[in-house]
Amino acid sequence: MSVGAYFEMIGGASGNMILGALVDAGADLERIERALQTIPVSGWAIERKRVVKRGIAATYVDLVIPGEDNLREDHHIPYDRDDGIVHHEHKHAHHHKHQPGRRLSDIVEIITASGLTQRQKERAEAVYRRLAQAEALVHGSTTEEIVFHELGQVDAILDVAAACIALDELAVDEVYCSAYPVGEGAISMHHGLYPNPPPATAELMRGAPTIATGVRGELVTTTGAAILSTFVARPGERPSLRYERIGYGAGTSDFPIPNVLRVEIGPLAEQRAGDLRIDSVVVLETNVDDMSPQYFELALERLYEAGAFEAWLTPTTTKKSRPGLVFSAIAPPDRAEACARAMLAQTSSLGVRFRRQERYVLEREIATVRTPLGDVRYKTATIEGRPRRSLEYDDVARIARETGRPPADVARELERYIPNE
């Protein structure tokens, strides 16, 4: 059964609030710290403390890097300024001019060189790729050219990685979140004054429901929006899950509402629509234009061995008008990483994109019937009260090989032995 995590943005969301909520829910901070120590950056420390926000006890976790605090965008700011501008408050503002920022390739290189698990690396890289896409769109640039300033600093990189590690620590398969709360007032950032939420954050929220709070301050930071929008397929939707863990992560502000993020974690309840079951899958795709088509036979075989439900190839036109193929697969969430690794190992592709989707599925039962040709399995699915039965093709193919008969002839004979009721 899949484990879900629902992030309820009571008073906002940021990278350190997400981490704090997951730690409060039971993620082992010492194990997270050991994993972070494999990332090739130094001079940082983790701070953890218990705080109370408007009567709610919560965990505050912060990754502190001396000299980068001036650019940290994950610290929420007080709402009670009288100039209408939400200022970022930093401890070491005099270091500002010495921070050049990082490009996406720099951050990917840092993540790749770490000792994180492959799934953690892929999740962290996915967050930064989504960030790069949003920033590039806002600034009229490309993902390769965009330079992260606040978001390229070590603390932001560690926040993203720590969230990915914590999700693994708690065995979370699927992530959900509430609607995004939005504050008021202009935001003072590296490039100048911005509306609230800043353009990149708004881009990350595109298509998601928002709630006007009337609170003066930045409620959802860009890092928080990037993490949630990368992993949440349907923002604003509360899943049916059994609460086994509940955690509260604190921000640094004192808003009229509690500046906390709540996470609820537990097994996801099976969803049904009449006689249909609703489940979640991951759709994986990669474009290939420089590989001999004959090699896809083994690639498809390996993909099914990795746990894919379905895999297929679609003709397409790639860059420079080259003919190519889209290599696609549908996999259960807990096998998505293995399927992505199989796609990368068996093709010339350097990356696999993925998205979470839901599907309607008929419940099915598999039974075995004895026939003169041997034992044969068959599936029974029911739709609108009418059973539908079909032979397992693997058994039909096996008997066809053993007898030398055409599969269609074997199937016709075997169908006589499948029960009608």
C-alpha cells in the first residue's frame, strides 16, 4: 500500500518548514545530516529547536552557512513593516556582493557528486530543474543560462536535498498539498522589488488554487513552492489517508496566523468510483534519436523486468528535425525509479521526464483451470455487474510453443474450459 504525505500550509511553506515538519513527524535528523555530509559543500551546520507559534508547538530546523544568510530566501519576514515592503532580513548583509550565484549545471554537478541515493538525487535534481524552468520563463532566458542567486546558495541546495532525504526516511510515495496561501506587500529580493508572490514563485503555483490571507508577508517561498509543485500532481486536493504521523514545521515569522506547516503521513486509502478502483501511476518518457531501433527490443524487456505496467515506442521528430522515438512507460510509484534507471541504462538518453497521474482500473481476479493441454490461468474483471474473462497470454504462448500449434487455435480450444459463471 502506498504511503502519502499531505502538507497543509496553515501559515505558509518554505524549504526549512518542509524539513521541520518531516522531522517533527519522525524523520531522523541525524541520518539526514549524515546524508547531507556527503554533498561536496562545507562550512554548514544544522540548528533544531522546539518553538510555539500562536499556541501550536512545532519544530524549527535551519541549515546555517555563515556568509550566505544574507541571501537566504527561506526565512519568512515579519508582517508589521509600515512601508509596504516585505524585506528579507539577513544576519550578514555585508557579504552580499561576494555571492555570484550558481547555474543549474553547477547545482546538478554538486548533487551528482554526493553520496545520496539515486532516488534522492533524482528528486533533488527534479526540483532544481523545475526552478530553472520557472526562472527562465520569468526572465526570458533558458534553463542553461539562468543564474540562481538566493536559490543557488548552499543552504537552499541543502534544504532541497534534506527534504528529499526526509521523504525517503519516512517512505513517502506520494505527496499532496493544500491550496497555497498568498500574502500581501512587495518583496525585496536580489533583483529589486517584486510583487507578492514573486514572479518565479507565482509561476511555480500556476494552475494551483490559492487563498488570499490578507497577511503582509511572504507566506510561500520559492524553494517551498518548487519542492511542493515538483512532487504534487494535484495541489489543493486532500487525499484519503490514515494519519499515522503528524508533524509541524515552523517558520521564523509571527503572523496573525500560526507560521507553521503541518504534514500528515500514512497509508493512502483505496479510492473507488463504483466498480472502478482509482490508483496512481508514474508516466515516464524520454526522446531518443541516436540509437539503432533493434536495441529497443532488449530495452523494453528490461523495462518490464524493472516493474513497468506498460511500455511503448512512438515515432516523433526531435531537435534538428531528426526522426526519433519517444520511449514511454507506465509504472507503479514504487518502481518508477527502477524503470527510469532501466530506460537510461538501455538507451542513449541522458534524462527521463516523469509525471504522476491517476487511472481508473477494473478489479480483477486470476484463477487457474485444468485443461487437456495443461493448467491455464485466466483473468476475470467485472464492469457494471457483468464479468469479463480472458486467458493469460503467457500460458497460451507457452502451450503454442510446446505443441507447435498457432496461438489462435490454442486460445480457441482453451476458451471452452473457462467457466461462464
